[in-house]
Amino acid sequence: MDLVDEHFALLLKAGLPRELCLTWCQGNDLEAVAGDFGADPAGGLWADPDELEELEEEYRDQGELLQLTLADGWVVALEPQGFEGSRKEVLTRLSRSGRALSVHWNAEMDSAVAYAAGGRMLTTFDLVNPDERTGDDPHALDPLLSQIGLDGGLPTQARKARSLALGELISGRTLTPERLRAPQLVFPLTDPRPDALVPASCLNPRMPFLDEPAFARILAGPSAACAPDIVEMVVATVLPMAALEDGLAREVAARGEQDTARREALQTRLLERVTEARRRVGRLRHEHSPASAEEAGRLESMADATFVLAEALHDEPMTAAEAATAVAVNLSLPRADELRVRVLHNAVRHIAYDLRHPS
């Protein structure tokens, strides 16, 4: 066992979680770092190891805990069993005024090493294939990775040890058992930042819907004022899948022209159709034949789409947008429509997050 592996073993013995996300970022403001993670900057509590155990138990079903400590011009952020620090939406914010590196792995060996500087994600890779790197500058860490000997030929435990050594090398701050046992400023992560508005899957190649005028306006400035347009787009995308008769489909399409009573009556009719379709699906599933299974799948898709249309009938536009996109994002749609709905769902999540966290 070399010195890197011995150091890692000491950290594990001292209480380093076996599933974690560990992030180093330049700075001295713990509250600002907490805010970049999506925590309430005013919600921190100083806690020693015993108090941390109590807090972890308290928040076990509510969200992860973010543990922050200062390290001479750097902040070290530990998320036991978490992963927020490895997300582009977080790490690029942490690196706006300097550099940041995050290392994440869990029991299933989902893993990520991500390096950002100046608000740009430069290099990312996982510990299963550390030689396959992506980002704005995939080779940014090559000299350091060579220096610490992190490559795909190592055992899993050695890759983990060297990924932590990479963070220590970049920050110049060594993790020690004493630092792990020192009091931490702890924040609950119960409301993480939403994903990027436009996922990478929409950009390579670029999906044409992103450049539609109405869609581009939403992306340029997502706000509660966009909610009616988002609902309109979701309804237009999902309506064919619901296979409603023409008269009912026209009523759904004209919902914006209806008063509250008519919308509520229409919503009731749609929900009754959903209930009946799902009853038929249940009966068909018990027939155990290929034909009945195919018909059950068709009816189930129609019911799910109809439920989206019912959710879009809420009076308050933001409520309708949140409810409709939350269901529509899980529909089995053609790829372009699936990505369209996903971006709309992301936009709604950004709007809702901003409403909860006004600047």
C-alpha cells in the first residue's frame, strides 16, 4: 500500500463516509458557498461529530446535509451520500471567482470527478473510465492526473484514493482526520438547485424547437409570466396522444377562453375518462395475452396523456404548469416531443425555485 492509499485508509477510519460527494472551492464565505449549493445561507448550524449524527438522523427522510469547513482560502464541502457538488449547475457557480473540484461516488459505483474554473466546466470523468474525459477542456487535468497516477488500470479503491489526492493537489489543502472531526457548518439541502434549462441531449445536435420564437422567449427569461405559454405548449404536445374525440379535444384546446366553472367541469370529465381507462387496463392485464397487453399499453398511454390535460386545467397558470409538466415529463413521447417537454419542465422548476428564493 502506497502513501496515497494509506492516507485514504486513515480518512475512512476517521469517519470519512464510504458514499460521498467532496468538493473543494476557492473562497472564504461559507454562507455564500451554501447558497451556491442551493441551501438557505441563513440556515447553517455549527455541529461537532456527535451533533452531526443527530442531524443526519433528523434529515434522513427530508434531504441531504451539506457540511462546510474553511481551509486557508478554500472551502471543503462534504455531502455524505450526496452528489450536488458534482452537478454542473452547482460547480460552475462555485468556480465563478476561482477553481472548484468535486469527487463523488456511491455504493453502486456511480461516480463523477468534475473540475471547473471561471464558471466553466472544464473536465469531467467517472472513476469507472477515468481515461475518457469530456468538458470544455478535457485535457485540463492531464498533468495532475499523471502526477498522482490516476488511470483506468487501478483497483477501484485506489482510484477513489487518487481522486481525493487530486482535490488535495489542486487546493493545496490536505484532508486530515483532525479536519474531519472538527466542527462543521451544516446546512440542510432540502431544496436543491434545478437542472440546467437545456440539457446537453438537446444541443448535440441542436433541437429545432429551441429556436421557435415562443420557446426562445421562455428560455431567455423564464418567469411566472411564461406559465400560460408553457401550459399551451404542453397541451399542444400531449393532446394527440390522448386520442380524445373531436368535440372534447376542441374544448381542451379552448380551455383558456373558459370560465372557472367550465374548466372545472371539463377537468372532472377528463379525470373520469382516466379512471375508466385505468380500470380497463387493470382488466386487460389479467387476461395475460399479447393482444390484451398491447391494448392495455395503448390505453395506459392515453390515460396518462389525458391526466396531463386535466392537470393543465388548474385556474392558476403556475399551478397548471407545475402539475402538467411534472406528469408530462414521464410520458413515452417521440424523442423531439420528449425533449421539448423536458425543457419546459426544467423551465417551470427554475421559475418555481426563483419564486421560493427571491433575490
